Amino acid sequence: KTLSNHKPTHTGERKYHCDICGKSFSRNDLLSVHKRIHTGERPYHCDICGKSFSRSHHLTAHKHIHTGEQPYRCDICGKSFSHRSTIAVHKHVHSGLKLYHCDICGKSFSQSSKVNLHKRIHTGEKPYHCNLCNKSFAYKTNLTNHKRTHTGEKPYHCDNCGKSFSYKTNLTIHRRTHTGEKLYHCDTCGKSFSHKNTLTLHKQTHTGLKPYRCDVCGKSFSQSFKVTLHKRIHTGEKPYHCEICSKSFSCKSNLYTHKRIHTGEKPYQCDNCDKYFSCKTNLTHHKLTHTGEKPHHCDICGKSFAHRSSITVHKRTHTGEKPYHCDICGKSFSRNGDLAIHKLVHTGEKPFHCDICDKSFSVRVNLAKHKRIHTGEKPYHCDICGKSFTHRSAVTVHKRTHTGEKPYHCDICSKSFSRSGDLSTHKFIHTGEKPYHCDICGKSFSVKVNLTKHKRIHTGEKPYHCDICGRSFTQKGHLSRHKCIPSGMKSSL
């Protein structure tokens, strides 16, 4: 009987057919086991946890979970396994043997079952359905993992730091942060990675391959999940919600990073200056301040940048592109952050407060700059004349006094300016526009600073003080002129 069962492996004969789905088998006992997929029958029960199985050897393998037994050992690397089938598959890692091929795309696999699973990519078949949200999956393990998003279950724990994970693979990858292990090496540049997927993605930086394309705008990506995230820009979908402040995000990782605002957690430390960051990307960007490295170059003007995102924004100065639009007044911006700041003009919101003088600001960076008025700090220095400034942008503008550079041009009279603000102010000469109005007397001004100076007539404020005689002035220029007058003349005035 054993010989008669064996012979069909050579002939390929499959005379036993499933009357439900039509699948064929070489042996009657295999057909009987297969039918349990349709009937749901699981006659083999674990006497420890009560879990049921359709095959006896599945029960035997399952019991090793309770006993911890791993009786099957690899004679090449010594790794142990609880299932015989697992060690057989594992040995292909050493031999590189991939006997099973996809007849659609030609991809090779070490197991026949993996070919069947792989083919679902081509067929689009997703036979496993979540009974909570009706989402479908091609693989049963993906359904099991997905269900944990509903239950919050994290069954895999790190025995070093106690951190928990929903997926076993994530625990395996996480453990390498403790061991420093980087198993996967790039054969082009020699860089090493702790995760195989990271190596695969890295290799695309050498090939430039971006096989995944957005069907809305045509933008291409190196990873399929990045297309999914990108499409939310078009749909506006933000499925991840903060349970503390109700803010929503299109990407789960952005939600995790956002939560650190509430917790104050900053897990990423710079090993050069001991500064801490809540986001790994911010740490990576910060490290470039120590190395001075600027690996990203503009192919139009040659200017170099430390961050890829900076060069994307910079190129808009050449193209004039302003893709971010205010839905209240229609004004456009080249950066999303500038749009967010602009919207505070409409809401009047100023959430950042100075703890010294109680002045409020709509932007955190403006508060940081303002505090230097109190501290006197001037951390930015001109490398030509040594003059110090409170703001980095002020150094950039100041250097133009040495170089004579005037990059901002009026398209009406062709006059050039060293600062964009001066160009904007100049244009009011042509338009006659005076957008800044005094709310006390109604007088209008083309320049905001002139309105600020004018208001001091009403308030009596004189913020500029002479450190010699103590006299106060409404404008800085008046103080400067006062200091130039000889002492004898001052007393006679």
C-alpha cells in the first residue's frame, strides 16, 4: 500500500477529487484532510490550551510552544527549531536553493507554499476577511496581525527593555538595537543594515528604481506603502487620531511622534553634544551641524543643502512654484509650514508666550528669537567682518553688504534689493497700496514698521534710551542722531 501511495509522485497522477472545489490529490487520506478546510472540522485538540487542529502533526508541532522544545537542530549553524518542516526550509538559507518558480513572473522560492501565496499578488486574491472592519488580506498571518490593531494586543516582549510588539518580526528587528547586529550588507557601497527590507530600499538609492506610481498625479515611489500614504494627500484621509488632543494624522508614525509632545519623551540622543530629540529624523538632520556635510546640491544654481527636503523647497525659488494655498484668503506659499503660520493671521492665535515680558507669538521660532532681546545673545557671526547677529537670516542679509548681491528684482522698474521684504515694500510705490492701518486714528501705511512707529505717538512709548543722559526716544534713528550731537550742544538744546 505504501508503494502504491508513493508511485503517483513519479507519474503525477491525482485520481482523488474534491467534490466542493475540484482540487485533486494523489491519495485519499490527503483528500480527507483537505475537505476539513471546507467543513471546518478540527478533530485534534491541545489538552493544555484547548486549541484545535485539522491535522495531527500540526497538534504535535503546536505542543512544542508549551514545552519550549526545539528538537530539530541545523547541523550547519546550530540553530534549533520546533518543527521538522521549518528546519528543512531553513537549510535553504545556507544552500541558496530555490526549487519552486512562479510561472507568471519567474520569481523563485524555497517552498512550494510560498509560490502559491506569491501568486495572489498577480491574481489579487484576498481570501481572509476581518469580521470587525471587513478589510481583506491575501495571507492569514496578515489578518492575524491586523486584528491586533483592533485589540491592541502586543504579545511579543523584549527581555532586555520590556518593550512590547504586535509582530514577532518587529521584536526580532528591535533586539538588534541592543546587540548592534547588522546582518545585511550592500554589495555596492558596503553599508550594513539590521533589517533586510531596509537593505532592499537602500539599494534603490543606487539604481534609482521607483516602481510604484500614483494613479492620480503620476508621482513615483520606491515602496508600495509610500504610494498608499501619498494618496492620502489627494483624499485628505487622516485615519490616525490622538486620544489626548484629537489631532489626526495620515501616517501612524506621525501620530507616535506627535504623542511625544504630550509626554515630553525625547528618546534620540546626539552622541556629540548630548542633545535629545523626539524624532529620529531630527537627530539625523542635527548631526549634520557637527559634520558640516551638505550632500544635496541644486542642479540649477549649485547651492548645497544638508537635507533633501531643503533642496526641494529651495528649487521653488527658481520655479516660482507655490503649491500650498490658504483656503481663507487664497494666498499661496512654497512651504507647508509657512501656510500653517500664515493661517494664524486669520485666527489671531499666538500660543507661544515669553516668560519674561509676557509677549506672545504665533510661531515658536519667533519666540526663541525674541528671547535673545532679553539675553543679549548673538550666536550668528559674519565670517568676513566678525559682526554678530541674533538671527541666522540676518547674517545672510548682512553678507550682501560685502558682496553687493541684490537677488530680489522689481518686475515693474527692474530695481534690485538685497532683501525680499524691501522688494515687497518697494512695490507699494507702484501700486499705491497702504495695507497697514492705525486702529486709533485710521491713518494708513505701506510699511508695517512705520505703523509701529506711528502708534507710539498715541501711546507715548519711547523704547530707545540714551545710556549717557537717560533721554528716551520713539525711534532708534532719533537715538542714533542724538548720540552724534556733541555734549555742549546737547545742554544748550
